[in-house]
Amino acid sequence: MGLRYRAGVCALALMAGSAALQLEPTVIRDLVVGNDGHRIAVGAVKVPLWSAAFAQGTESFALENVSFSFGGARYEAKRIEVSGAASTKADIEALFSGSSSEPLADRLARVRAKQILIPEVKLTQQAHGGTVTVTYSNVTLGDIVNGKIASTTVEAMAMDEKGPEVDLVGSFGRASISDFDLPAFARLYETRAASTSDPMALIHGPFSIEKTELRAAKEQIGFKIARISGRDFMARPTLDSWTGTSALLERLGDKTDLSDAEQKQLMTSIADLLGAFNIASAEATGIEFTVPKKDKSKQPSVAGRIERIAYTGANGSDAANVRMDGFAVSDQDMHIKFGGISLTDFSFEQTLNGLRALQDKSLDNLDQADMRTLIPTLGTLRISDVDIDGPSEDEEGGKPGRIVVTAKGLELTADKPVNGIPTNIRYETRDIAMTLPSGGSDKLIADLLGPGFQKLTSSFLLEATWSESTNEILLKQVSGETKGLGRFSLTGVIGGANKDLFSTDEATAAAALIGLKAKSANLVVEDNGVFDRYLAETARKQKTKTESLRKLYADAVPLVLSAMIGNSEQTSTLARAIASFIAKPGKLTIEATPKNPSGFGFMDVALAPKPADAIQKLNIKATVE
């Protein structure tokens, strides 16, 4: 009996001890820490009984009923579990000290722990007259060294935004962030920048969010993103700290009537904030959206999809760029598709600098010079593989017509600005095709194209640049082509284009514009059978022979040109070439250069008593092949 009794007592003691080890005595209660910009409240700090009994330090502890106010947002967590804490007891106490004058960022920089688990975090923030609530589930922070978190994961998130103008709900799948620098992030909110040129700090590295879904209940707009990812978010404090800037934007953003001082303050703060962060790259894939019809009809909603949107931030001399692939939107009546849309080498740096330089000017009193400083650099916009098919207001055969347009590509470059005006321009459209109707006003075009052509397919190119070293505008090419009709090409050089042409003073710019002088021009026109088809169709309608009509047109050319620009050697040269082109269409080339080495300008035309006098100031060559 003695042995059994002693064994039973030992067993009960072992069970009691094991249970006791699971208990967490409270070592701190009702802790509140706060200063300018943030506030922390902790209901209780608990440690395992084993640690409390044997004074083994603070390697593991738990925080209960935690709230954290920072930058206008409030975070709440019922429990936060910390394990593998390597910070000293003094560092932990300093982190939660209400009397410490040390910046929060510096205290966070001494936090070291193996892992932090938060079953649930609730974020509440007031915005636009409403409330935004975000709930984070199963948050895990791993390998925290000096406040830098090697890995952060959130298993799921839910969002709910309620307000007078919005009713938005959302859900998010697993999210992760690597190399999150918590002290650097805290400094954004509690530190004021010395200047807008302060260096940026790396806040975090790669990040990703899976399965984003948003729905606006009132508008019945749905939105999904399969995956969002990116890397290297960098930022610096603003002049008034992110806390101060956020408060200002919230206070002034909803006001409808701003004073001049408030307008200046708002614009300066926006410019400061927009220039205070950058991201190396970000992309979203598998984007889907639905939008109901505005007329609230029973027709299906407009549905759309974007395969991918990608952004690469500016880095040193490399400008930012953004690209969208696989855009498509459709309903039962129409569809619009773009293979790709990209914007490269764009920059808002000039716009931000312009906003900062407005000084005390009101937005209502900006002059042209001020407005020009706000123009961003466009860079190059490219659109490829366009396909549009939609209803037309016109009818064909008693039925609603269709607008069908396709394009292989469109491109616009506008960069190298001087006082906001781009000095390098390139605009190109490649193979824009429109389906021809079976009748109506466009029948003439169909007849000119001839049998076998169901679409009018055209291309166009404009390319020009300004040379500061020579004060010239180089018209590299203005050309157009319509398949089945023909093409033209114009090149040339315009002199006298000094920097005054881009002056913000209107009188100075106008004088410079009048002072421009053409130095050379070369025009090429190529026929692709369209003139012969035109003569044949016109002869049929006039019930005459094609060759008779051709001879009539050729003979009339000298008379028409003489009536328009007078009799001169140049007129005769043009007349002979055009008459030969009509007789045998092919390739007509016209070259013009001024006799005066300084060029041929506006004043040469304005001061000429008659057109012939102006034309005589040019050397003109014309050939036909």
C-alpha cells in the first residue's frame, strides 16, 4: 500500500506540475504608452509559469488585448505570442515604457525574437466620411533581428468599407512580405524630413498577395485579382512626417472651398508625399471585373479581363515604365480587345518639382509658365493588336450597322521636353483596318479599292525632332499608306528654330514661330492602281473612254497650276511632271530648296505680291518613275 500510495502521489504531482506549466501568470496589467503620432495599450503581459518561477527571463511571453494607434489607423489584437525573444528585459520594458522619450523606431530596433504569432488583427480607419475595417487572420512574423522581420505571412484578410458614398467588401488570400524594416517604417510616421531630397530607405523586399476579391454592393461592381506581387518598396519621411501629411490630406481633402493658403498647402503636401516613395517593381495577374449597364437593363453586365499589369519604377537614369497585357471587355453587343498597352520612359519628376516651386501662388492664378512646369514627360505609349467590334447608329439593309476596327499597332513618343514642350515627337499607326459597308457614302472608296478588298487598311507615321546645336527642326518623315490606293512621304528641314520657340512668354514664342524658315522639302507620291480605277469609274459614269479622260486631265494640268500659282519656270516643271504622272501613274518625286541659303519663311510668302513671286524663290525639281 505504501508503494502504491507514493506512486499515486507522484503521478498526481506530475500531472499538477504539467498543468501548472501551461498557466501564464500576469506580470504587467493595463499598460498604456503614447506620444505624438502613436499610442499603444496592452491589457496584460503574461509569461509561462515555468519562466516566472525559475526566473528564466523573457524568451517567451504573450500580450493580451493589445491596441495600437499609428498614422490615423487603429490596430487591435486579442493576443500576441512571442517566442525565442533575444531582447534584454530592459529592451522589452523600454518598448512598452510610457515615460520614455526615445523614438519608437529606436526602441523597435532593439527587438529580437524567433517568432511572433497573432491569431487575429483588426484594423479600423476613418476615411472619406466612412469607416474601413480590415481583419488579418493568422499573422506570423519570423526571425526578427533588430526590428527587421525576415518573413511576414498572413493567411487571410477581409475588408469592409462603409460610408455615405461607398459600400465595399473584399477578401484576400495568403499574403507575404520579406525583409520588413519595422524601425524604418516607424520613422516615416514619427520623423520629419529635412528636405525633399532626403535619401529613401528600403522598407521591405519581395511581397505577394493571392486571390483578391472586391465588390461594391451599391454599384454591383465586382473585381478579382489572382495574384499581386512586387519587390523593394522604398520611402522617406515627408516634411511634416507621414502622420502629419495624412492628417492634412484627410482634413483638406473633403473640403469643397479651399483658401489660397490651403490650396498651396495641399498641393505642396501631395507633391511631397508622391515623391516620398518608390517601388522597384510590381505586377498583378489574372484581373477580372464586371460592371452593370448604366440603364439598369436586364442585359448582362459588361465583363472584362486583364491578363497582366506590370510596373517598373525609376532607377537612377532609367525611367519608370508600365505595361498591360491581354485587355478584353465585352457584352452581348460589343467587344474591345488590346493585345498590349505600355508606357515607357515616363516621368512625373518635373510635375512634382513644379508643384513644389509654386511658392504662395493660388491654383486659380497660375500663368502659362507655371502650368508648363506641371507637364509630365510622356515617354512612349504603345498599343498593339487592337480589335473593336460594336454597334453603329447607321443601318445597313434595314438592320443596325456594325463598327469593326482593327489595328496592328499605335505608338506615340513625346519626350526630351523644353519648358514642358516635347522636342522629340513620333506618332505611328500600323495597319488600321475598317470593314467597309456594303453601300452608302463609302461605296466610292470600295469602288476605288477594287474587288477583293473588304477592309480599308491604312498606316501613318510622323517623326520630327528639334536639334539645339543647329537650331533646326528635322522633319524625318511624314508618311501615309492605304493598301490598294497608294502612299506618300514628306521629309524636310526647318531652320531658325532657336530655343525661343519653346519660351513660356507667348510673344517671344510667336516671334520665334514666325521666324522659322524651310531649308528643304522632299515629297514622294506613289500610285497603287487607284488613279486608273478612278479614271475607269469616272469614264463609265460620264459615258466616255478612259484614255480620253486621261488626256483631258493631263492637258488641263498646266492651266490649273498657272491659275493657282502663276506662270513661272517652277510652274512648268511641276506641270510636266504631274502630266506625266497622270499619263502613266507610278512614283512622283518633288524636291524643293530655297534659293536663299537662309531658307524660305513666312515673310517670303506674306510679302510676295502674288503666289508666283513666292514660288520663284524656290528651286524645284520633279521626276516621275
